[in-house]
Amino acid sequence: MTSRRAMVAAGVAGVMSGLAVAAVVQRDLVAQQGSARRVIRPAKGPNTGLPFSPGILVGNTLYISGHLGRDPSTGKLVAGGIEAETRQSLTNIREVLRAAGMDFKDVTTVTAYIASFSEFAKFNAIYRETFPSDQPARATVQVAALNDGARVELQMIAVKP
């Protein structure tokens, strides 16, 4: 019985030692990645006055808020429907990416919200201009409505290697 207790005690000690090492490794990884949360607000982005940040950078991961096709100088939606709005949304997102030291090649996932799947082909045609190959993972969702009557809103996550 004593040898069994000794084996259990040794096993518990080994697990505790492993957990301690894992905690130190995790702490060091977090320190290396600079996990401080930083707001990314590009100078050329539209100022909507709404309570959200255009992007949040944590370590090497950039979380990009949903962006409508707003003109940066007026804050209003651009005219021309889903194609013009998609182009402008992507232009605005590029400014967020650049302000974080990234570009579209660093985008890993996209969530696209569109007002009608009847415009899906038009949306995809413009989207392909920005992501012609090796596209990021994507979900596209038709929604009942978007803010200000927008036709499209794009949200992304980017990771810099």
C-alpha cells in the first residue's frame, strides 16, 4: 500500500510540475505576443459617432468591426448599391488593416451580411477583386436589415504571422 501511495504522490507531483511549466510557457507566450488590447482607428476612416472601434488588435490578431460602405469624408453610405457599398467597405477595412500594419493577405475570416441574396452574385464579383485567390474563410448571411439601409456589411479577423 505504501508503494502505491508513493506512486500516486509521484504522479501528482509530476502533474503539478507540468502545470507549473505550462503556466510559465503560457505567460511567456502572452508577453512575447504583446497581448495588450489596442484600438485601431485609422485617420481615413469614416467617423460615425457610434460606440464601437473600427478594429481591436490583441497580440498579432486584429478583430475588425462590421463596416458599411460609408464615405470617410461624409460618413454617409456611397451611392450605387451593393457594388459601390462593397468596394467602399473594403476600402475602409483596408485602412484599418494598414493602421495595424497588415493588409488583405493577413485576413483569415470574413463575415458578410447582405440585405438580399438576389445581389449575391454582384457582391461576389466585387469581393473577388480584393480576394482573387486563396480567399479567407467566409460566412455570408442574409439579414432583414442593416443600419442606414445599407446593402452589405463586412466584418473580418486578420492575423499577422
